[in-house]
Amino acid sequence: MAALGKAAARWAPGLWRRAVRAAVWLGGRRFASGGAQSPPTFGLLLDIDGVLVRGHQVIPAAQEAFRWLLDPQGQLRVPVVFVTNAGNISQCTKAEELSAQLGFQVEPDQVILSHSPMKLFSQHHDRRMLVSGQGPLVENARALGFKHLVTVDELRAAFPVLDMVDLQRRPKTTPLPRNDFPAIEGVLLLGEPVRWETSLQLITDVLLSDGNPGTGLATAPYPHLPVLASNTDLLWMAEAKMPRFGHGTFLLCLEAIYRKLTGRELHYTGLTATTPCPTSTGPTCSTSTCRRSRRGRPGAVPPSWCARACTVPRHPAPPCPPRAARGLHSTDTGTSASGPSSCRQPTWSATCTRLCG
């Protein structure tokens, strides 16, 4: 959906207007029939970055399209849900941003963030999780159902000798070792952090020590602790002319470090969306996030959605799978078909499980 929306915005702005006019015409006919209003039988799932807005600027064709979607009272004629790969923000804040940009009220329950489907990962909600990212990390993680959280900053404060890259942040004296810090039972990656070197070091320490970074193990445990990751996009588009690093780039660094230190592959459960190749005009490499909608009031987010959770052992620089292989079904296991040689991406060889709310 994101790739289709971006292509439409880039190559055929008029497509926006035609599609929305058709939707409003169909909705208007249904509202008018029988003299009584009834709920529309369809809705719209709209990607945000690169489709509705680019950075802080609203795409003109999208702004015009919404004029057709709003009734005279400023209410949406059909249900609209906004989906985004952003994860370092709360639903409320994202809804406020969209309201200011688009010029009408967007409710928080109309926004689905990259990590929203993690509400379905109830088997991990009672674990003590190290959470990485930025923004309202703890707030977002608790809203998803995770109860016991440790941030990277809290872990660094407990074990200051672990973070040694920045000379200004190194401890001036050697602190006493701690043996009262509860073991970490998993890693939760909600988005790219600010200090990559600190997060990469401490996450690696947790994985190699089986959740006890204050101690050392002769052999790194394998399988390692569970790792959950949202938004594995390698790149994303903002105001800059070239794509910017996304959370997938951080994950690629973590994979490479783990592989170099252990000789094994890092396995994680990742929620992925359509991921552009490194070239801005290249094909889309994968799509494995789906959401299930059902009828409801205009503007309401569906109360349940589906997500494909892929436990991904990825390998360096194989080609993207061909277009026919990108839409993996829930029972697919392992894909490494050849694709365009100009598009080099980590493979998404995966065992995918469909999780439905």
C-alpha cells in the first residue's frame, strides 16, 4: 500500500483525485439511498510519510483529496486509518501532528504506528524487557502491554563501565560491581535510538550474557534471548534529496556485530512493512505487515488487525526476491529467490506466523 501510494503521489497526482472522488461518490450514493444514513461498506488505509506528507510539508495532491473526503461539517465521509512506520512517537502526538497538517481532527485511535501490532505478542508481555529507541519509549511499551521494562539509559546507569565509546561519558572511577540487578529476559526494539554506539554495545552485552550484563560467560548462549523489532525499513524519505537511515539500518549493524562476535545469526521477530531498496527508484523488497479492517463508524480504527511476525535470520547482501515472491503467505518458510542485481538487501528468509487479534 505504501509503495503504491508513493508511486501515485510521484507519478500521477491526478490518481489521488480520481480515486477519492470515486470513493466519495459511492459513499454519497449509499448515504442518499433510502433517505437514512447507513455506515459505508469500505474505508481507506493511508500511509503517511511520502504519501500524505514529506517531512513537515503536506503533499498538495493529498490535501486536495481530503477536501473531497470531508463533508460540510468537516467530518470524514468514510472510515480512514493512518498507518506509519514511525515508532518513536505516541499515537496521541501523531494524531495531533496530522490534525495540524491536514486541517481536520484526527483521533488517536485512527493512527496505527509501526509497533502497534505488538499488542498481540502477549507471550512476551510479562518478561523483563530491555527497550531501545527514542521518544516516549516506556509509555509506548506499556501501552502495548509490556509490564517490566528497562531502558538503555537505566541499564547504563546500573553498569556505567559498559559504555566506553564516548570519552566524556566514561566513568571517572571504577564503581563497585552490582549483583542485585534483575536479569533481563528479552530485547524490545521500537525504533532507531539516538546514541547508536551505546545501544549497540549494551544490547550486545545483554544477548551475550544471557540477560546479565554485569557478569561474563565463557560461551555466549544460543539460542539467545528473544528480540522483538518493529519497523525494519532500511531507509526512509524526509525533506532531504536522498533517503535517510531507518531502524533497519540499526538492525543491520546489530546483526553484523552479533555475527562477527559469535559466528551465528541474530534471530529476531520483526514487524516489517514495504521496504524500499537502497536506490530511490528500485523495487520494493518485502511486505509482511497486514491489518484487518471491519465495518465501523467513519474515522474509527478497526479494533483488531493482523500482523505477520517473522523470525528473521538474515544474511549479508543477497538480491531482493522477485515481485511474485514478495507477498509471503502465513505458511511460507524461507525465501531467497534471485532478483534484480542492482538491488542488494538482507534476505528475509523467515518462518512467518500470522497473528490475528
